[in-house]
Amino acid sequence: MDDFLFPPPPPNPNDGRKPSGRSEPTHRVGFTGTQDGTTRDQMNCLYNFFEQLDKFEFHQGCCIGADEQATVAASHYADVTIYGYPSNIRLKTAPRCLRLSHVLAACKPPLERNRDIVGAVELLLACPKGMKEEQRSGTWATIRYARKLALPIVVFWPDGTVTEEKQRD
């Protein structure tokens, strides 16, 4: 779990500065999670992941529960740009996610919105509700779509274990 899925960036030959040892480029990270919210162990894993990055984009679905928790966590970092993808189901939208987002996409149905998030990122973070894959779950539908596109995925399980799926080479 040292560097998750991001290797250190190569030095820029056009830049007289030496690489700092921490990541310089902006990483595009997407998030999907349960509407019921994360566990404490999942949140600890998310914070540990965010600590690995200097600068990143955080793409999330503006939903109640885990999206809101993860967005608040990401907002604590100075070099983050938060992208919000609200659904067209107003009762499922977290107002705090809307306020914390630097960029907001148009409202769309949840499954369509989730595909937009996956299409915009280079890595998907997931906080599912249970310890096994489920049908009829937006979180798992998003994970399955990311797998179909061979997108790398990091799953933060409710008990704090972490699974990395490195589909792209």
C-alpha cells in the first residue's frame, strides 16, 4: 500500500527544479460509495490514500452518504479540485457536496452520472456497503463498469481491508 497505483512522476527536462519525490501531476481520481455512508475503517483508508497525493482531482457523485463523507475528506487538502456530478434525484443529493465542488456537471440519472465519473478518471476508489459484490447496487454497477473499461480500482472494504485491481498497464 505504499504508493497505491501511482508511480513517481518522471523529472521534467524543461524544468530546472529537481523532482520533490512526491507526485507533481494532477491525478484524476473517481469515487463511488454507499448511500448509507462509510465505516470508520473505510474513512481511515480514504484519508491514508489522499495523503499519498500532492495534487489531485476528485470526481464524485454528490450523493448522500459515502460521497459526502469522501468529498469532505478530500476538501481538507489544499491541492485538490473537486468535480461534482449530481444525479437528477434531488432527495439523494448532498448539498454539502454541491457547495464543496469547484466544478459541477449537469444533473443526470445516477447510472448515467456514474459512467461519466468513470469516463473522466484514471483510477476509481470504491467504498461498498458490504463485504461481497451485490446486484442492484449503484456502487457495484459503477465498479463493474470500471472493470469493463479496464480502469484501475481500489476497493476500501467495510472492515478496513483494501483490494487493488490494476487492470491497465
